[in-house]
Amino acid sequence: MIEIRRIKPDEWLAAKRVIYRVAQDVFNDARPLDESIAFYEERGELKDMDNIEQSYFENSGIFLVMAEDDTIIGTGAIRKLEEGVCELKRLWLLTEYHGKGLGYRIIQRLLSFAKEKGYQRIRLETSPVYQKRAVEFYKRLGFCEIPIPSADDEEDILMEMDL
């Protein structure tokens, strides 16, 4: 059975591994997974996950995992950006679970949380080059692109939605 729940304190490493595993596919990283993880850890790519309590729960947010039989298969989080605006972070789902409505289920839980917390808008950052499916998914949910004047075509985009 697949469940969506708050991350447990001892699960942050497993959650990070899921994100790195999906990112390896998305960004076409040919290195072995452990080598890829070491490279990105050295760069501090997921440093917000080193202290989930502080980065999310103490920042008017939440960090959820999707698990099948206690094995993490996906993640998703919300944290405060500014007054009335939250940020959607770390929405990742193992590739073999795509196309089953699971991403939709977890984002609905996150959007409900954001509304309950009183946020008026939600924002996210993603890559239009590497994450085309994600961009289309967000657009179907009602997110709109926010222009970044200094960005070029290869850079991430910001997307936002009114809650």
C-alpha cells in the first residue's frame, strides 16, 4: 500500500537518495549513483535536507514522503518564502511510479497544507530544459511562469500559483 506521510527523523538520508536517483535520470548523469551523490553532496545541492526540522518544520512548512511498504518512493515539501508566500520544494517521484497519479496525490496534500497555513501563493523553481514533464504538470495544476529578467534559456524558471 502506498501512503503519504510526514518524514520521520531517521529517513532524511533515504529521502535524499530517492531525489538523487530521480535527478540522475532527469539530468542524464551517466556516473554511478554513489559517485553522483558524492559529487552533488560536495556542492551542497540538498543542504536544506541536512536539517529538515529547521529548513521546513520550523519554517512554517512540512516535508512529506510517499512510501510503499515503508520504502520511500517520493518526496515533497513546503516552506515559507515570505509573508503569504510558500515554496514548493523537493517534489520527486521514482521514475517507475510516474504516470499513476501519485505526483498529483502528494501535491494535493501539499497544497492543502499551504492553504491551511494561510499562504496566498505558492512558488517553485524548475528546469524547463531537463524537466519538461514537470513544467507541463505544474501548468495543468494552475502554475504560471514568472519572468526572470536576467535568466537565459538554459536556466531554471520560476512558477507561481494563487492558492
